[in-house]
Amino acid sequence: MYLRTRITNIYREIINSIGFYPSLLSVAFLFFAVLTMSVEYLAPIEQFKTLISFILVDSAENARTILSTLAGSIISLTVFSFSMVMVVLNAASASLSPRVVPGLITRKSHQMVLGFYLGSIIYSIIMLININKLDNGDTAIPSLGVLFALVFGLISLGLFVFFIHSISKAIQVDNVLNGLFRQTKKEIQDIINMQNENPVDNFPEFSNWHSINSTTEGYYKGVHTNKLCALLADENIELFITVKQGYFTVKGYPFLKCNKDISENEALIEKILDCFIFYIEEYISDHYRYGLTQISEIAVKAMSPGINDPGTAVKSIDMLSILLIDRLKINAINYACNQSEASPLLYFHETSFDELLHDNFTPLRNYAKGDAYVMTNVIEAFKNILFIANEDVDARNSVFNYLNAIVDDINQHIVNEYDRQEISNMLYAIVRISESQGKQLVARFERHPKTTFSL
């Protein structure tokens, strides 16, 4: 099992590496260079070359000069481009959040550009070493290959312009936030669509199921759902994952629960555990919670004294409110089933709404509790959430519990009467949505000795 898990982790590291697509493209250019040289001097190609002779080099010296210049120039572009990537990653980690770095590294457009550079260099060098003198004193010039190398060089110049434009946009906080927002919203919507297409009214009583302990430690980041569901269908068993996605587990922890006792079947347990994924990075494609976390961390970073960008914090707060409103449409227990099965085979926890509020707003609340502008917008975000969640008793109670914590911080750190008047106006807007609990919240706010407001 350890070997298979290790191979899976290595595979994930490879495909998420900045060098994955460059390596593939380099190999592709290498094969194309070999193909070019294998057909360069065939009779049909020679006839074709006579038709386009006006754009082909006719001397070995010119060919060497062109290829040498191309190789050297593209190497310079490659070095500069890789340097730009490192600068962007450092800037993103420092000014945004270290969590967004994996997403920037795996951006395919940047990898394809770098791969094209490397492939063009390899192609030009192979053409250069194939300029040979023949026995009769003539020189074999791969003129068609030189033409291709020249075309690749011109394309590289265009890609360089695109790369500079793209990499400069990638670090802009608005673009990063918009990208995170779209990805996270899509992941939430995918879960909503799945649950609407396969509705489940009654869930089993998981407390009576049999526990399966973890045999590894690390951050549980996901599961190969199709593979595991196929295995569960073959064995006619159901499984419940007790650990929430993204949480740290240790060896021996009751990681799973099964509706049948399979403790004696070690081979089956090993196959089941082999379907789970453990690693450190946080990719939104694994779970929408990582997108919420990254947006929240950007908001916190924006409020640091070195950056001091409350506008970005407010935009992040608005995005979080929209995503949390969408999250209300997801069941607390999620599930997956085999395509041939009508009922779910795999159940797992969704991070509760209360936990999402705590995890994403607590760092921001602690960091910005003295900033009236940001705290007013936090209350407004909760007002918008409450407008949708008012009919959901559990979600409404979670919102008001957290609003109480916000009001306590405001009472301790914001004493300016003008600022408190703005906050009071926002709290009275909440009263119009939920009168009973809203009035209790206002009363909590007005306990401040300097506060004298009226409706």
C-alpha cells in the first residue's frame, strides 16, 4: 500500500510541477527534430524545397549564424521568463497568500510558453549539429529544418509578449480574487447539481457502523471517488468518512466507518485506504473550502500595515458572502455513488456552515476589529447572508452567534461616535430581516456607555 500511495503522490507532484508541460513539449520538439531530419533529404521534400527556395538558406555559414542566434536568443527569453515566474510567486506569497502559489505554478498557459521556449532551443541545436560536410566537398544543410527553427523563433517572440502580459495580470489582486471566486463557485455549484440530480432524503445512522483506523498520517485532501465506489459496489458495502476534508489525521485514528464489519479482511481495507489522497497543497479543485480560505487570507493580508488595502479586504468579504450563500444549498452530509447504483455508497462530511464562518471570518475579525469601514462591511455581508438564511434555523443561529462576537469586538475597539452610528444603521437593517434576534443584537451593541441611538 505504501508503494502505491507513494507512486500516487509522486504522480500528483509531477503533474502539478511547473516543469511538467515544459518537459512534455521539449520531448515533442525533440521527436519533431528527428522527424524533420529523417525526411529532409527525401526526393519529394527536395522538390518541395525548390519551390520555396527563396525563403530557404543557401549556405552553411548563414544556417549556422541563424541557428546560433536563435538558440542564444531563446535561451535569454527562457531565463528571463523563469525569473519573472519566480518574482511573481514571491510577490504572490508576500502580498496575497502562500496558498495561491500552487494555483499560479500550475497555470497551463505559462507552462506551455516555457515549454515552447525549451523545445525551440532543442530543435535549433539539433538542426545546428546536423550541418555536415559531405564526401564530395559539399555541405548538407537542413534548410527546411532551419526554416522551421526560424518560425519557432518568431513564435517565441510573440509568446514572450503574451507571457509578460499574462504574468503581470496574474499578480494583480483583482484577477487573483476573480479567479478564486469563479473556481470556488464552480466547485460549489457542481456539488449542488450532483445532489439535485441524486437526491437522498434519509441517511443511515453512522454511529452504529464499524470503524476503520487510518494507517497513515497527513492532511486528508480527497478520495478517488470512482475507483472507491466501484470497489464498494463489488463488495456490496457502504462507507462513511468521519474526517472532514483538509483535516490532519494520524495513524490509528478512526478514519472511516463501514456498514459491515470488515476488520478481518485486511486486503480489502488496504484497497479502500489506497483510494484516499494525502498531501499538503490546497487546490480548489479538491474542495471549495480551500477557495474560501484563500480569499479570506487575501483579505487578512490586505489589512496588514505593510499593504493597508481595505478595498481589497471589502471585495474579499463580499465574495465570501456570495459563496457562503451558495453553500447553504448543500446538504451537511455529502455522498457519492457508482454510476450503476441508485443509492449512495460513500458518505462524507461537508464542513458545517458554522465552521466556515469561524474559519474564514475569525482571522479577519481579529485583524480588522479596530477598522470601522471593514467591520461595517463585514456586518453588511452577514446581513446579506441572513437575508437568504433567515428561513434556515441552524444557519440563522450560526449567523447571529457570530454577529454577537463581532459586536463584542466592535464595542471594545471602536469608540468613535460617527463610526458607531454607521454600524448601528447596519444593525438596524438586520432587525428588519429578523426582528427578535436582531433587536437582541442591537441591545448588545448599545450597552456601550457612549452609545445613544434610536430607531
